[in-house]
Amino acid sequence: DNKEERLQYFMATPALMNTYGTRAATLVKGEGAWLWDDKGKKYLDALSGIAVCGLGHSHPSVAKAVAEQASVLTHCSNFFDIPNQEELAENLCAVSGMAKVFFGNSGAEVNEAAIKMARLFGNKKGLKLPTILVMDDAFHGRTLATLSASGSRRVQAGFEPLVSGFARAPFDDIESLNKIAENNPNICAIFVEPIQGEAGIRIASDGYLSRLRQFCDEKDWLLMLDEVQTGNGRTGKYFCYQHSHIIPDIVTTSKGLGNGVPIGACLASGKAAELLQPGHHGSTFGGNPLACAAALATITTIQTEGFLDRVSALGERIMSGLRYELADLDHVKDIRGLGCMIGIELTKPCKSLFSKAMGKGIIINVTADSVVRLLPPFIMTDDEADHVVAILAPLIKAFKKD
């Protein structure tokens, strides 16, 4: 009955499918920007559980909301009205400028909802094969439709045949769209991430989303934005598209919405708002009272405690520190970011930096083989931000010798 022995047993159990390879540590506690493993070592989480815990770990407002709701009603199904769900939908519509919301449980699920909505839209227009224009190097999820929409052969390999109905364009390239539209009369929507997170924090140029909005209006296409990672304050606005002062037809979000409690949202406006009707789509768990309580506490805290301004200042502090420390290094190709989405691109693959950083007590991520990705929680202090720079910069400096 020893707790340590039980932990050790479950660490070694063969009962789990090996979908994640060897785990880096056994984490058992979190508070603020910090995590602790089963040996008592603590780590500064500069990844927020992959852009999930924007308010940090065990945030008091979220923890209280979840505990109180769990003692009253956890689940009742969508056969019934759910007050938390209705209040959350109203809050999300208010903060986003959108009109309607469908709730799922994850980013992939709400991206599936968006894909289905585009199919409905295309079929209503009488298109033979409704086609969604997606981007090179995109990542939309790991279900069959969302991995088919993604641009990574690594994600798709072994799962053929892929789902049809997708065409592909270069990211952040408006000029390519006219030719693609001419060659494919069945396109009915564009699906794009404002910042390609998994592709290495690739940020669209100023005006890109505005021009996409104009292009879709001219072609009578839906503009669908995947803000699974960029939403919920991550870039300094509640949604990233708000930097561009546009309203998409559909926007999806998940990761940071419940600060660790699984929930996703597909929001629609304009001609997309009434596409889904009874029988078109559903979810047993989507928008349940518990998940919505967590999301309500999260969105309220982000909006009322000045976190959107803090995100911008925090991200700029980390980027400025890294640019100063890593200036003129031949093996550092670029340091870029928006708000608390930061990428440090090196000139060669750098996966080993993840374990090196873990050894120094910092959790980071390496994506696209050669980009160190930082997604710090919004509650991180200036001292903690400086600690990230103080630990990470020497690791990157020394990496040239490896």
C-alpha cells in the first residue's frame, strides 16, 4: 500500500499503448508555473502543458469552480438544458464577436465539426465534391479527417487512405489562391491556423487574415480559423484573429479554454451560424456542466484580471532576453513570437534540448525538428521569465558544440 511503490508499478505497467514513447518524468503536483515529479524535483513549466494551462497549474478560481460543480452535477447529457453551457456560450460569443457555439471535448473534435460544417455548406451550394483549402505544414489533429487536413506526412503516414475533399496551398501566400481557385471549382472553404504552432511558430504576415477574409467573401467561401492553440489569450488578444480586426465564419478553440479540463468549442457566425441543425452533429460529453464550469472560471479570470496585457508584456520580456543573449550566434536562425507563443529556430535539429532543459529544471518543447517552442503560462512572474532565459540561453549557446 506504499504510495511510492504504487507509483513505481504504474510507471512500468505494460497496460498503456506505447503512443508517447519513453516519458521524461512522473509528474505528481503542480502549482502556478511549477511542476513537481515523484522524486521531489521541481520544474518551471515554460510549455503550459502544450498551451493548455494559461492560468498555470491548480489555479484557485478554476480549482474552486471544478470542486463546487463536481459536488453538484458532473454530467447530464445534451438532452437537457445546461445552465453552465448556456452561460459559457454567451461569454464566448461576447468575447469573440461570433453568433453560435458547439461544444466538444478537444481540438480535433471541434475541427471535425468545422470540417463537417464546410461539407454542409458546399453541398448546399450544389458542389460535386465540396473541398476545403488547407495549408502546407498545417496541423489540425489526429482523427482521420483532421490528419488528412494536416500538412505533415509524419502524422499521416500509415493511415492511408486519407479522407478526400482537401486541397492544399502554401501558408501565408495570398498570390497562390487565385490559381488554385481557378483549377478547383469545388472549393468552398479555407481552413487555416493564424500561427502554425506545430510547424514551428510560423506567424502569418500582417494583412494575411484580412486578405483571406476578402478573398473568401469574393468567392463565397467560408473562412475557418483553427485557434485551438492560439485562442484563449495566448497571443495577447482573446483570439488571434482579433489582431486583424476581422470576423471569421467559423473559429475553433480548445487547449486553453478549460485550463486543463478537456473542452473544445466551434464558433460560427454569418452564413455559417445556422448550418448545424438537429441530427447533424453531437457529443455525449461536449459542454457538460463540469467542463463548462472550468471554462467559465478560466475565461472570467483572463478577462477580469488583466491577463491579455500581461501576455504581451511577458512574451516580449522573454523574447527580448533571448535576443540579447543569443545575438549573432550562427546556429540561431530566428527568434519570433506573438504574445506567449515563442519559437527559437536553430539551423539544425535540436530534439536533445528537451532533455537537457529537463535536466536543468525547465520544461520546453522542440517542434518541426529545429524550433524550440515556448508557451509559458500567463501567471509567470518576471523573475520566472528571466529564469527561463537564464537557463535556456546557455543550453542553446552550447548546442553548437554538440
